[in-house]
Amino acid sequence: MNDDLYRRAGIEDVEAFYRTKFVSDEVLDARYFRALDRFDIRFARTMWVYDNVRAGSTVLDMGCGAGLLALLKRKRVTLTGVDLSAECADAARRNGYDQTLSAELTRLPFADASFDYVVSLDVLGHVGFGEKDAVLSEIRRVLRPGGVSMHGIECTDRRAQKSYDEMSPEELRRFVGVDGHVGLEEEQEHAARFRRFFTHVLWEPRYTLCLSSEEFVKQADEYGLPFDADFVEYLRGLSFSERRAFDMAMGYVFNKISDLGVALPKSGLYVLVKASDAPLGSFYNEHRDRTALFDAGEAETGAAETGEATAADEATAPLPLCLDRSRGAEFDAGWFEPNILPPVARWMGRAGRVRFRASGVSAISLDLTTHLPDLAARPLGLELILNGERLCALSLFRHGWLALRIPVTETLSSGGDFELEIRADRTWQPRPDDPSNPDDRELSVAVCNIEVFS
């Protein structure tokens, strides 16, 4: 999707640019999604798509990035992703997509009438003006008769933002270099373009009131949007937990606009578009069924290395319960959200508990590490406790991952409810003096691959 605007902005290798900007290490796999996260502004647009996709359908995520739509797997869809960046496609595949490929969006590598839905989020604003029609033509080609295309599109408001032609070379370089936008149009222009390819088109604006705390600051700093200065400074000073709360509130408002059918002004920074060659159903919640968001389901299990074993042993031995991947396991507030892949690791504060049910516990294994800077001089002390009984105590005196397997006494081996607690004797803040990283978390260890053997 190279374009003259990229060259004017000094961006020659477009694929490398997208690789550095849009590959995420976040865990977006549907297995790790908590129902409460439906309110997070990061997932607000995902929920719009989720509530409009029919269970069991085939979906193409066009410009999939690291896989923000992985949650759709909860509705048993067959989910395919395509992205300009091979690294993004690989990340989406790790996050649970059934198939991912790297390709130009103007030449989708799929047969005609392959998908029930073609969707994208924050993609068409990155497509050059000369290629937009070719992309929409490809969307129409790979959609099945009666299929639906849904898109969340970043827009420009010419009253608040200069056009590309009005920008100086330096302004253009800064504007395009932030997020790679080379094809921003106003909301009405997007709707008119879709009508050239689809008989039925619905669209609704999303005004600037629904942005994450990070996005508010970026829009002010990088794009020069005129938000109130004291409000932006307030956002800069929020702690990690406060920013999380702000983003949850923004996502709640975003979803309520959908649920209540609130009409917003026809101008702003974002538009939702729904298009088809057949009459469209409801713009919001056409196939809304959130049962799978709240269903804990069967505890998922995973294989673990258990040393030497015969084929007969492997056939009869029960698989361990992996708490990281079990939707029935409850991690308390002592843990932070998992965000590193691989492995799936949760940072812990001073202490963290995880509650689970099991038919019995004979051993627990886990991997842990820490980034505390002074381990050699001051080893980090840890305790592991199960249902109030201390299983072990240890000290970490060097960096790197440590694999533990801890036997459990017979007094704790009967089935029922269990609570595993890990306690650390101190914490640290990763970058307390970095003004660009207002992260006030107090961290001790990162833990993953917590497996319970019965």
C-alpha cells in the first residue's frame, strides 16, 4: 500500500514501518479474555463487531494487526486474518486466529465468495487514496452473496485538522510518521465511497468523547488537536490503575451509545460502517449473544514436561490443570493483566492469590522470573502457600526464568476449593524517573505456566 504520501513523509519501507508500529505483545487470545474487559475502550469496537457477527460464521479480519478480534473465537467463528506485515500476521496466529497470511489488501489471496463477513478496525485510514477503491472491490469479491462488511475507520475533521496539501513537509512527516495515516477522509466521504460498491450502507459517527487516556494525550501531542490543556495534563498524571479505570469508563460510554442508539454529531474522528449487497439488519447488536463471555466452561488443560514416562503412562496419566489457561481460575487484585507473549506471564505485586477447583492436588509447577536490579546483593525472598499451609520458601539471586515443581502433602490432596498464594518480601517500580512512562505499579515477580497435578 505504498503511496506518494509515504515517500513525502520519508517512509520508504512501508512494511518495516508497520512492523515497528503495530506489532503488539499483548495476549488477545479469547481464552484469556475476562468478561469485565468488554468495558475497556480497547475492546469497545471489538464488541461492536462481536455483537454483529453470527455464531459459527466465517470472518476475514482485513489488516488484522496483532489480532484484536481474537475474541470472536468465543462465538465459534472461523477467523482468518490478513495483514501487510508478516510479523503482525504471525502475532494474530499466536493469538488464536485459525489462519493468517501476509498480503496486499488490494490483492487478497482468497477465492471469490469465501467469507460471510469482512471486517477491519483502524485500517482504511492507512490505505492511500489511489488504492481505496481497489480494496473495497476486493472486499466485495471475497464476500459471499448477502455477506456483510463492517469497518471502524479513523477520519479527519477538516475544521480541526489541515489537509495533507496544506501541511508543510515537516508537518506531513510528523503526522504520517505517528500512525501511518495516508488516506484519512471525512465521515461522509467514507460512506459515499462504500455506496459505490454496496447497495446497502449504514454508518454512524463516533465522536471524540470515546478515546483511551493514552489516545487523548497522543492526539493532543502528535496531531495537535485542541483538547483542554488542563485535561490533557490531568491525564498525563494518572497512575496505571487510574488510567485503567478511565479507559473502562470510556468503553462503557462507547457501548452505551450503541445500546441506547444515541445519535452523535455527523463529524468527528471515527466512523463505524456496515455494508452489504443485501438489506441490512440492525446496525447494533444484530446477532448479540454474550453467553460465551460469561461461561466459565470446562477447565482447559495443557501438556507439561513430567520427565521419563512410558507410552502406557502417557495414555492413562491425567493432564495437569493449567491455571493460566483456565477460565475457571480466579486471579485476585494482587496480579496485573497478562501482556507478554510468549510466555503468558502475569506480573505480581507484593502478594498474589489464585483460586481454583480441582479433584485433588499432588504437585504444583510454575515458572517465574524477576527484573529487580539488585538481586546479587539483595536476593528476593518468596513463599508459596496453599490453603494456608506453606509449601516452600526460596530466594532469587539471579535473573532468568526458574522452573519449580513443588510436591503437596497428603493433607491437601483431597478435592475441593484451593487458594494458592505467592508472597514476595519486596517490590520495585520499573521506571520511576521516566516522565514518558507514568507507571506506578509495584512489581515483584512474573509468573506463568502454573500447572496443578492431581
